[in-house]
Amino acid sequence: MAEPKIDLKNLKAGGFIKERGKDLFTVRLRVPGGRMSVDRLSKIAAVAQKYGKGYVHLSVRQSIELININFADFDAVVAELGEEQQKVASCGARVRVPTACGGCEYNPNGLVGTQKSALEVDQKLFGTATGHHKFKVGFAGCPFDCPKSATNDVGFQGAVWPKLDSDGCISCGLCAKSCAEGALSMGADNKPVFDAAKCIYCGDCIKVCPTGAWSAEKKGYTVRIGGKWGRRPLVGTLYATFVPEERVVDFIAAVLGWYQEKAEGAGRVRLGDIIIREGWQSLLERLRSEFPEYVVQETIAPQVIQSQLPLPGQQA
Amino acid sequence: MQSIDLRGVTCPTNFVMAKLKLEDIEVGTTVEFLLDDGEPVKNVPRSLKDEGHKLLGLQERDGYYVLTLEKGAE
């Protein structure tokens, strides 16, 4: 049986969210990257059937939420979910469960292992208290960016840098035709000419090349920082390119460290607004000291998306 | 050389039709596919490559593209 006295603050930290009805809570489950075994899904269904309302909610950040759970059943719900190693997620000013696309294992567009990255971040950073506000991380496997990585506090996007072996090229022109960014054109010698400034690292040239003349010189993540949605949306901006998968956790920890320090005393303020207040230079230099080979020369402040009218300072 | 006209067929139907046509063709045979500009010419070649066929070339004709490939092993 549940304790008669339950600390609601701790419950919120643990992913138990108060509903409208008396004694009723939503239980948010921890589903990093949105991937779930069918066995676990069956267990969740059984628990939801036994203790819930007869439906679950699929949250926007890939979680399953059990609805209408009576607080007296918390212990039983947690224990039964635990039979399939299903854990409860978090709320509040913490590192949240990371989101991710399906990744590269079965999706032909995927460039990097986003599922693996999401699991690793979940294991090592999930639930870390920020001291200020929520902290969201998301992984997109390629520049199509289905997970909208730049709307996270730290968003990762799979990237590949192409290199050409001119001798292997049969001058078919498929790469130039496939390049949606105009970074490739066929030159006078009938070989592709690469305009690096236009490349967004999608790897379409490598994928279409019939001979393997185009190959990956390096792979990793493009990192954008300072995004959020909500009442006052911000889109994160570019801080690093080709961050290797094995440096992801360290990179996030460095951003988190800067945020914890710079937001001191600011109250419940997200990372992007702290960057606007402190200037992007401060964060960029901090990251450069730890990741000199990946951090870009300079960046811009998080981009304010005007979603209300009149604009600030204008008359209605 | 056999020519398969996929003009006017949208993705992914054009790819599925190409795949079905290739089932009746012997391994090692060269065939050409006529593809519309835009999505078809960007997507179909890559998908056929992923299926194990050998892309040989792409030529622009009057408003469309001709993809030449050699059928790969099963």
C-alpha cells in the first residue's frame, strides 16, 4: 500500500503529474528516443488496463502517459511496470528524457545512431537537476530533422562530410542532380565541383553515388543550442559541427555546466534566454575550451520567433 | 536495350514499378528508366542502388531523365 502521506513535490520530480480529479495522477513513463520493445508495451497496456482509465496518452516527447491513476496505486503501478524494466520519467527543472528519430538502423536517410545516443544520454544525464528550469535534448539522424532538434535546449542533427575520389568517378552526374542544396555541379572536366559553403552535410551524394567515389570523410552531429517552444519560442543556433557520437554526453554536460553557473539567481529561465542575456560568446568560448576541434568560429543568438501580435514595442 | 517509362508516376509508386519490372529481367542486363525531374530523379536512383543494382549513368533529355542501370544479383 502507498504511504498515507505523499510528498507531492517528489512525485512531480518522479513523473507523477496531478490531474483535475481528486487523488488522480498522470504517470509519465520514461521512453528514451521513443523506442519500446513489444513486451514492454504489452506490460504497459496491462498496467493501464488494470489501474487506468482505459486509454493512454502518447506525449509530444515520445512518452506514454498513463491516465487517471489513483495515488494509492502508485507503488503497485511502479512495481508492475518494473517487471519489464519500465521506469517513470521526470518533470520539473531537470534533464528530461531525450527524444530521437528512428536513427540509421532501418531508416535509409539516417546518418548516425540517434537511438544509441538517446539511450546513452538517458542513462548518464536523465534527471540531473539544473537548478533553474527544464533541459531538453533531442537527436535527429539527418538534416531532414523530423525531431526538430533546434527546438531543444541542446539539439543534435546527424551529419556527414563528403569527400570525392576523382579516379572512381564515372561522371554520371547523379550526385549533382541529387544535391538539393546546390553544393554540387558538374565542372568543365565532367567531374563534380563541390561548393563546401552550401553543403548541409546530408550525404545524399554519397548515398546515390554508383561507384563509391563519394564517401564519408567524417560523421557526427551538428549541434544547435538554446531552442525551446512554449509561450515565447526560440530556435537554437549552431555551436558545433561533426561532434562524434562518443563525445555527446560530455558536450551536453559542458552546456549544462555553463547554464547552471550563468543562470544562478535568474529563477525559472531556460537556457536560450540565458544565452541572450549573457551573450553567445560566453557559451561558445566555454565550449571551445573543451571541444576546440568541433566548435564553430562564431554563432548568433537564439532566434526569437514572433508568435504574438502586436510585436514588442508596437501599439495594438 | 529495354526502356521503362516511369514518367508521370509519382514516388514511391515509380520505385515499386521499377522493382517489379526488374524482377522479370536477367541479372547483368542493362535497362533504362525514364524519370521525371524533381523528386523522381532524386529518389529513384538511390533506392535502386540500395536494392543492389548498379547505376551506370544519368542523362538529361528534353524535360526528363534517363537512368541506365545494370540489374544486380538477387
